[in-house]
Amino acid sequence: MQRLGKALMLPVSCLPIAAVMLGAGYWIDPAGWGGSSPTAAFLVMAGKAILDNMPLLFVIGLSVGMADGNDGAAALAGLISWLLIQAILAPQTVAMISGKPLEDVSAAFGKINNVFIGILCGLIGAACYNRFKNTRLSDALAFFSGKRSVAIVTGGVSIVTALALFFIWPAIYGALVTFGMSVLNLGPAGAGIYGFFNRLLIPFGLHHALNSVFWFDVAGINDLGNFWNNTGVYGVTGQYMTGFFPVMMFGLPGAALAMYHTAKPGRKKTAAGLLLSASFAAFLTGVTEPLEFSFMFLAPVLYVVHAALTAVSMFVMAVLPARAGFNFSGGLIDLVLSWNTPLAQNPWMIIYAGLIFFVVYYLLFRVIITRFDLKTPGREDDDHVRTESKTASGGEDFTAAARAVLAGLGGAENVSSLDNCITRLRVEVKNSAAVDEKAIKAAGARGVVRPGGTSVQIVIGPQVQHLADEIKKII
């Protein structure tokens, strides 16, 4: 599940370009939805080309992300799985197989082209690649040895999977729709419940699985896709995204200011460097992990408060009503891009609500930190103070930081695999006891997460890709 959470970030990272093009197109022609301006039409259709094929992005992204070595052969296997299942479970094919008239075929098969099936096909492609990439056959069949055997095996597995889905997909689809509709029917309260659990799952990297239910077309909600494609309901679509804007742009920076003001006098400068850069990332792009990881393990009670305030924001923004959407996260860039989209509703309310949440976050965090003497950044005991290194979070000398982090992991010989998502290094080690968390943090890491077993996650920030590349070079 940890690897799945990481792999999901690859296809999600393709969405911002769609947001840029659709946002610009709707900004040019908000009334005609692009139809009244050739330039707007060009941009809108370009953005739709990405969003309309989102399931395929998940197939390829997950196949590569879950495959050993991120090999492209796994993407080809995932694509084969997708094409087979789509053809076999198409309504026309189901009608032919079952001998029913087309109109009597379950509506579930009309929704087989979705992200859920895309994820399943991606996992099949990656699993077949990991298991059969080194297969050796006799000389007569040697051409199909190794990676060439993966596509053949994937085809067989996909046919069996399609047969199973023929019987169980209608039940699965029905359960997903029931769950989604039960939350949808709760209206603003449902949005609040979703927001609360979304934040609670962040430490485990499993929030993407929950997001797929509400943002994509897994349970018929497809809040993100419907918002940008203008296929939703005005005043309803967007309620599972809007409430994140006040929290990410204003609330968390307010929490950061409270942590700075409550830091010990001699450590305010060090705390400021961490909190300011993390706040800027949250405000501009909606990337909140560097800031959230700065206190979620140091002061878990604050993180629960943060999750509760996110639920309140989701509920309040749904009630006002205000609607805005994002293709990446709830930062300023996506807010500007979505401002003039057809389904945007009173986006100016987000600014006013955000200012209120800034104050609420600041006051609550400051009171709780001082009342319970929580060890937030700048308030650590003397024996836990570490020197922040700029190299791991935004400096230019990533080589030095890479060597320091690698040493903290027990050296190159202790690393089984290493990859990264947007803000974290995700590492599998051979001996977890050899990992020195203090050394890793001294190298500039925002935090170290030990999900269990031999898995180690190191929170770095938006520059994590450069650090990961340097570590791979050293290894």
C-alpha cells in the first residue's frame, strides 16, 4: 500500500498541465466554455485530452511506479491488460456473451472505463513484470524469454481477471456507488467527513486511495474531472476540493506563524527557515507535507486538530456556498486557474474564509503549544536539537546531502530500493536497525517515517527528486 501511494503520484503529477490549459481556456472564454474563441477552444480541448484519458494515465503510471526498477516494459504490460479488459467487458461484448439485449446489460459495464480499473490493470502489469521479467525458456522459445514473456503472461492474467470481473464488477460498482452516494447525500457534512480522514491518512501515504473515490470516477462522484470538464452540477461539483484552499493557503501558514512565535528565542532563526519555506510551498502550490511533517510526529495532538479544522473548512465552504477546483492541490496557482471556470462559484469567499482560518489556526496552535509545552520546531529539548542543512531541502550541493542521508540509511549496501514521490524519499532497507534517524534529520530531512518492516520514508520537500537522483548515482 505504501508503494501504491507513491506510484499514484506519477499519474497525478501529469494533471497540472491539464489545469493550466483548461484554466487559461476558461479564463479567456468563461461564457462559451471555449467555443467562442479559437484560442480558448485550442486550450480547452488540449486540457480535455489529458483528463478524458485519466484512467490510461493511471494504468501507465502505476505499472511503471510499482515495477522493479521502474522499467517501461511494465507500462506496456499494463496497457495490454487495459485494452483486453476494456474490450472483453464492453457493453456490446457483455451483451454478446450473455445473450441479453444491449439495453438489459448492467449499467456497471458502461462505466468500466474508469480509474479503478486503470489502477487494477496497472497493478496487473507491474506484478506480471516483477514476477516474470527474468523467465528463461527453452532454446525453441528463447525469443519470448525475459521481458518479452511479460506481455504474454499479462494477457492470460487479464483474461482471467476480466472473467472474474464479469461476475463481480456489477456488485463492486454497486457498493462503490452506494458508499459514494451515501457520503454525497450527506452534503456538506459528507465533505467534512472526507476532509477529516484525508488529513489523517497523510502520515501513512494512503490518502490517495481515499481521494480516488471522491475526485475521480470510481464511485460516480468524479468531483475533479466533472469540475474541469464542466460536466457536473453548478453549486455541487467542487465541494470535495474547495475546503482545502483555506487550509492549505492560509490555515497552515497561520500554524507555522504560531510555531515560530512559540519557538525558543535562540532557535527562532532556525525555525523560521524551515517554516517559511514550507509555508510558501503550501500557499503557492498546495504542497503541505513539508509543513505537516514538521509537527505531526513532534506534536500529534496538533495534527488531529489540523485534521478537525480541515473537516470544518470542507463543511463551511460547502455550506456558504463556494466552489473552486484543482488539478494538483489547493494552492494559489490552482485557485487562479479555476477562478473563471464555468462551475466556479463565489471563489472570492475562499479568500475571506482563508483569512479567518489563518487566525483560527494561529490562535489554536499557539494556545495548545504553550499550554501543553509541545516540542514543535524550535522548542525541542537541548539533546534533540539538530543543525538544519540547507542542502537537503533546497540548496545546490545535493551531493553532500545525498552522502549524509545515505550514511544515515546504513550505507549503500543497506539500501534495497529507493524511489521518491513529490516530497518524500521512499526506501527499502535490508537492516532497519542500521538506520540512524538522527543522522538523517541532521542532513536536513523534515522527518523520518517508519511504516514498519524494512520501509523508511524520509520527508525532504519539493527538491526531493534532485536528492534522490544524487543518491542513486552514489549507489
